[in-house]
Amino acid sequence: MYVLYEEDGDIKAGSILADNDSSLQIESQHGKRGKLKANHVLLRFAAPTPAEVMERARALKDELDLDFLWEVAGGEEFGFEALAADYHGHAATPVEAGAIVLALHNAPIYFQKKGKGRYKAAAADILAAAKAGLERRAREAALRAEWVETLVAGRLPGPFHGHVFELAHKPDKNSLEFRALNDACAATSLSPVRLLDKCGAIPSSHEFHRQAFRLALFPKGFGFPDLAAPLPPPDLPAGDTPAFSIDDAATTEIDDAFSVIFRSDGGARVGIHIAAPALGIPPGSDLDRLAASRLSTVYSPAEKITMLPEDLIARYTLAENRDCPALSMYLEVGPDYRVEHMTTLADRISIAANLRHEALEPLFNENSIGQPGPDYPFRRELEWLFEFAKALEIGRGKAEQAQRHDYVFRVRDERVDIFPRPRGNPIDKLVSELMILANSRWGEFLAEKNVAGVYRSQGGGKVRMSLTPAPHEGLGVSCYAWSTSPLRRYVDLVNQRQILAAAAGEMPAHTVSDPVLFAAVRDFELAYDAYNDYQRRMERYWCLRWIQQEKLEELDATAWRENLIRLDGLPFVARVTGAPTLNPGERIRVALSDIDLLDIDLTCRYLAHLPVHSPDLRKADPTASDAVSDPGAPPTA
């Protein structure tokens, strides 16, 4: 005696070795013996053999018309033997019954399983939808195979053209394009990026990195929604002396300006004037939410992505030859350069000039200060402020610090120029010391008024942002609240609101327990780190482009640590191969090869040691600006 039964989700046949009430001992058609529960048995039969039944039943199943079988089944639940009899028009043989049950079992979109050997035909609409899905999947499978073949051949399928950067950086892993690309990568042993590049889909390596940044942090694009730039309050008191700013010629976000009124005793009243967009951007407004989503201006050698829309920047930037709303700090400074008194208020400042580094630095430098020479705008004020800045630096205990070097990038029409430039010239010192003074004094002001603010502190070598004042050891100040770049950084905009409220004796927008402040600190730190990382990566990228542009095959370098070196004249750290053990500071010559603009890397091979004092022959551009990538970038202390 034989049985047809269901086991492990499949239909099988076997011989009965022992028949008990609730179970059977059977031997499958393949010779495997085992125990089978009686309720798993679908059909008992005497002939033919299990192997013959299954072979013939499978062949007959392939001849069955499932659509006709579905029509025969009707709308009620049924057993497979009854359907077999209706379909064949007579009591079904074991082979015919087996063919029917195999067909029912393997066509779940046509028939729903209801129990042992029992089924129900699917509703017409459900069946139609399922069949459409099968047809769609068949079409997709054929299209996927076609795309894979095209990719493997080194060509980009047409539908991929609008999704190259998404596929490279932020793919939808459920998309047909990604699955085809994944299959092609497996076939070629290439990464998605390398395969897309092989297909000619990445004509611009710069745009490749730019789009990676956009997809990760600006998914809606770099542009701005259409929001009207608000007008500042019309009733601000007028300042009593013209002010001037000091920035690079390319700077549009002019955040700070200075004024000086000299006193008869040799002292002066110094004004530090900060652009005041907080006067026109209420907390919680659309513009505020926009700034809170972008959090900072992004700087890279070839591009600046502003935090605020250009029309708003144009309205609040401290542009020359006009009156501008400002948050002003007025300092009474004695002849000994000690600050005697501080006043903070919102006012309207007349900006007499936007002094530009390129024109100012040849006139205002270490060799010209205090010496006879041609006069220039605000010379007396600049030289006095420089002496004040030196006194401030000494007061912070930082006068003897070694000055680091920066690198200025200029990218125009795909040509890149890179200029090393030492920090600490008179322009740098004047601006940075007055900004440190303003940020530290306004931090103290908020703490004294018991008004919440966002502070930046440093202890144990670690820089942190918090909502409580704490010393900044690196700057040598008791507290430090970023407040002088509200057009560029969201925390400065938040702090400016708080300072304006404290100065006016009004209720501040945020309390120390306000979740908005916590969110601003958390989000800003994450975004700022990501933006700085992008800037470093793009500086590294343009260093490679410069090496290619100059057709350099060798370069001098300085050992940094282990097998890492710093290339001369470039902010670029690389691994060196083939070198003996190097001590930090040792000078070597390396061969440059295998520049990879997608991975932003190259191969540096050791050639020889250099004399200890071999100079870097690259000269700094005397007109270069004072900040990496963007000369208008605010200090990052």
C-alpha cells in the first residue's frame, strides 16, 4: 500500500511499512524511512509505485490549464480529489489526483490552502492583481538582466543617467537599478563607484564629491525656499562715529566692523559692531527654522554654501556707504589698554568702508606700523587697535604661542592655486583678538544676567559646547560664547537673540532648560563636524588636482609619525612606502604616483633623505587671504 502525503511544504509519495491509528511508518520514494502522522496523508493507493505516480503526476501537472482549473473550482472550498473528478469527468486515478494536488499546491495565487488537501479559489480581483504582479516581476527580471549585461560591457543603461550620484552615494536598495548594479558588481568584482566610473557615468570627480555631500546633508538641494528677507526695526538709535570692516574681497557675509573715538587722555572708546539678523528673524519663524536646519555656512575651496539666503545677507551684511543694524559692544579703554567699562546695545551704524585684505595688507603690516609712510583710510585707528590687540593677547597669556600656517585655495575655471600663509600678521591679530574679546565678554554678560547661552569651552585638550559657561583653556578666557558670526553660524544667531534681550532688559527667547537650545547644540556640533570634514576632504581633493595640474612627479616632505608624511606647501598628509624608519621632522624626497580623485589618495614612494634644513621653495602669495578656503570664514576657536 502506498500514500501521497505532505511534508516540509512539499507533496511526496511513499510506501507504508506499518500502519497505526495515529501514525505510519513509511519509506519514501527515495528510500528514506521515517514516521508520518496520519493527518498528513492525502491519498492512499495500491498502484502504481510511488516513484511512478510522482513522475507521471508532475508531467500531467505541466499540461493542466490553471485558468480553466480555477474556473472549474468555483467559489466554494473543495477537496483536491473532488476537483480532480470534476476536471477529468471520472473518478480520478492516483496519477490524476496527484497532478491536481501538485497544481493546487504550486499555484498559491490561484488557490488558497484551507486545510489538509482542501483549497479555495482566489477571488477574481485578487487573482488578477497577483497575475499582474507576476507579469511585472517577469518584465523587471528581464530588464534587470539586460541592464546587468550592459553594465558588465562598460556602458551605462539609459534609465541610470538621472540616478548616478544616488546609486553611488545613497542608493535605494529596493530599486531595480541598484539590484542590477549590485549584480553587475558581483560579476565584475568592482565596487559600485568603480563600475559607474568604468561606464563613464562620473565625468566630474569634483561633482562626485559635491553630490555625496549634498545627498548626505542637503537632501533637498543647496538652494533656498522663497522667503522674504525681513526688515530690521526702523527705530534703532544711530551710532555716533563711522565704522569700518576688515575682510577679504570675496566676503559677502560681513559680520563685524569696528569704530574708534580717541580720548584726550590717550585712551579710546572702541566699538565692536556685529551684523544683527536676529533683529529680523524671530525664533520659530520660517527663516529661523531654515537657519536651524542648515546651521552654518559651508566652506570649500571651490564653493561657499551660505546658511542664510543671499537677499537676507545683503540686507543685514555690514556693507560700506550705508547705515546697518548692529549689535554693538562699546568698550572704554584706558591709555594702558585696559578695558574700563563695557556697554551693549542694538543701534544703527554708519559703515564708512569695507577694508579688504588685498589692498590693506601691503600698507598695514609689521614693517609699516609706526613708521613713516603713505597715509591710508583709518590708519590711526588700525595702528591703535593693533596695540590694543597685542595687550589683549598678553592679557590672555597667549603672546608667546607659535603661530600656525594656513593654506589659501583659489579655484577658478578648474584651475587651482594653493598658497601657504602664516597666521598672526597684524590684520589677523587685530581681528581675532577683538572677536575673542567680544565673544568672551558677551559670554560673561549672559552669565551675569542669568540668561541662557551657548558656550564653547576647552579643558584637557577637548573642545565642547554646552549651555553653561566654562573656561576655554586654549584661548585663555573664563568663558566663550560664539556671538560674532550670526550670518554664518546658527549658535551665534541664537546667542545674539539672548544678548539683545539681556541688553534691553527683556524676556529672552530661550531658558536654560529650553529643548530648542539643547537641540541647537546637538545639531550644530554634528553639522559643524560634517561641514569641516567636507572642507578638509575637498582641500585634500584640490591638492591632488594641483599636483596633476603642475605635473609633479616628485615632492619634498616632512615625516610626521610612523609612516605618515606631510607634503611641502600643501595641507596633505599621506602614507609613504619603501622608506626606512623615519623620525618625526626628518626631511625626505618622495615620488608621486597613482593619483585617485575618487578615493582622494595617491601613492608616495620614498626616494631619499634631504638635508635637515632644506627649505620649502614654494612662496606664499603676498595678496593671499587669512583663512583656509574662504577668507571670510569666521575664527574656529
